[in-house]
Amino acid sequence: MAEDSTGHSVGGTQTAFLEPLELLYEEAGQPRFDLPPALATAYGGDLGFALPCVYANFVTSIDGVVALGPEYPSSGSAISGREPTDRFVMGVLRACADAVLIGAGTLRATPGHQWTPDHVCPQAAPAFAELRRNLRRAAQPKLVVVTASGDLPTEHPALKSDALVATTVEGARRLEGRLPPASTTLTAGEGSVLRMADVLAVLHARGHTAVLTEGGPHLIGNLLREGLLDELFLTTSPVLAGRAETSRPGLITGLELLPKQPAWADLISARRRDSYLFLRYRLRSSGARVGLRSEVAM
Ligand SMILES: NC(=O)c1ccc[n+]([C@@H]2O[C@H](COP(=O)([O-])OP(=O)(O)OC[C@H]3O[C@@H](n4cnc5c(N)ncnc54)[C@H](OP(=O)(O)O)[C@@H]3O)[C@@H](O)[C@H]2O)c1
């Protein structure tokens, strides 16, 4: 089997494109999507979600950094070291999703990226396609970009294939005539922050009940403020990122939870590959922050 520069197996047959993740812990009774054998083998077991579900996937350094700062594009790749197993997990989570939800900051910071399973793990593309067929999903998850300002890099390749841009009246005005024809705009409010419950309601109405969010930290903060995040997949990459004068956010920006509103979580599963940890949490506060929804600035 071929190996990449890090010595990891990347080629070979469809059933052995990756050395399996080591399962350290899994809560009993998890929903199961019946992953195709190639995916289940590589993931170290089955995977599924009780729908509707909003689940996030992030990679963090040991010292809690998820973004290196505006001067560094594609922070996630730098933090993960482009670890093939992390890219596989990203891929399998995308393959389970009806829609991938990101904030405009993440789109602006990640030039050339496509938020599809195949883009991050092309060797598993046939197995991802099989899973999506089994789940009766569209061929690829729909990319949903949230922006109040409408300040998007409209030439970004991810907007060229059927993306949905959720924005404000002002953002829609700014984007008018600038988006590629394949993308559409959803006007979901006014002001500087959209109610994410409204955006998710539109997605649910369109049948998108498995919603993966890949952030970034501002969007996660907004989802948590409204009690809308159900699960978190967190890869801990074995690296220290450090902080100096620049802003290097952790998972959440724009929202303080502790000490008044701690968002406790339960560990659902833990997996390992070399020194990388792949953790899955269920947020206990999911749905419980409804009372805070009216505090969202509009
Ligand atoms: N380590 C990882 O796994 C990971 C994952 C994702 C991102 N990142 C990194 O995170 C950094 C970006 O951070 P970020 O916090 O700026 O990203 P972000 O949350 O993706 O983007 C923030 C922007 O999204 C829009 N937005 C978010 N919530 C909104 C709401 N409720 N209503 C309206 N607009 C909303 C706003 O766009 P407008 O300004 O256009 O109004 C806001 O300024 C990048 O460096 C990226 O690489 C890392």
C-alpha cells in the first residue's frame, strides 16, 4: 500500500485506505447509519445520529488553539498537520450530513477549499458515495454560508456548486448579481447577527436534518447562545500552537459561558490514531438555552 510523506497508508484497496482508528470508548446504544464496511473499518466502528442533529467538527491544538489568526489561511490544516486520519474523520462526518454550515470567516480564511467529503479524503470517495446513497442523501452535502455583511469572496470555488448563502437584507443587497449562478441567497433577517434558529428552520423545511457545522468560532458561539449545538467532534492534535500578540481563538468566540452558563458535555466516544485523539461529545445544554434566544442581537 502507498504511503504519504508522514508514513501513513493512503492508497490500496477500497477496504483498506487507512489504518483503522483505535476505539478507546463508546457509549452504548448510539444510533447507527450502517456505514459501508470500508468506512466502518477505518472509523473503528459504526456511526450515526438521532435526527434532527446539529453537530460540529473542529481540530484543536493541545493548548486550545483552533485558528492561528487572520494572517494564516487554512488554520485547521496547519493545526492538524494534514493528518490523513483527521481528514478521513472530516470526510465521514461530511458524508453523513445533508448540509455543511460555515460562517463567512471560515470561507474567507480557507481559499480553494470544498466542503465535501471527497475533497478531504478522495481515496474514500466511492465509500462516501455508497453511504450517501444508502442514507438517501444528495450526492454531496449542501454548503450553507452564514454572513451578515455579505462580504464574501464570490470567486471562491465552493460557491460555484449549489451553495446557499444565508444573509441579512443588507448582505443580500451587497451580494446581488455577484454570486455564481449555482449559488442562492436566503434572506433570514436584518442587523449584525442572524438568528440561527431561523436559518436551521429553513434547512429543516428543505429536508436538511443532519447539519454538520465546521465553524468557525464565531458561528459556534452563535449556535451555542441559542442552544442549537447537539454534538461536538473534537480532534486534539498533538501540537502546541502558542499565543503572543495575535488573537488565536479557541472553539468559541463572542460568548462567555462559565461561570454563569456552563455548557457541560458528555463524552460519547473516544478514538485514537498515534498521538491524535478523536473525541465526540453530546452537549447537555442543547435546546436548553432557548430562553437566551431573544438576547441575540439583530
Ligand atoms: N480548527 C478548526 O477546526 C477550524 C474550523 C473552522 C474555522 N477555523 C478557523 O477559524 C477562523 C475563522 O474564525 P471566525 O470566528 O471568524 O469564523 P466564522 O464563525 O466562520 O465566521 C464569522 C463570520 O460568520 C458570519 N456569521 C457567523 N454567525 C453569524 C450569524 N449568526 N449571523 C450572521 N452572520 C454570522 C459573520 O460574517 P460577516 O462578517 O460576513 O457578517 C461573521 O463575521 C479561520 O482562521 C478558520 O481557519 C478553524
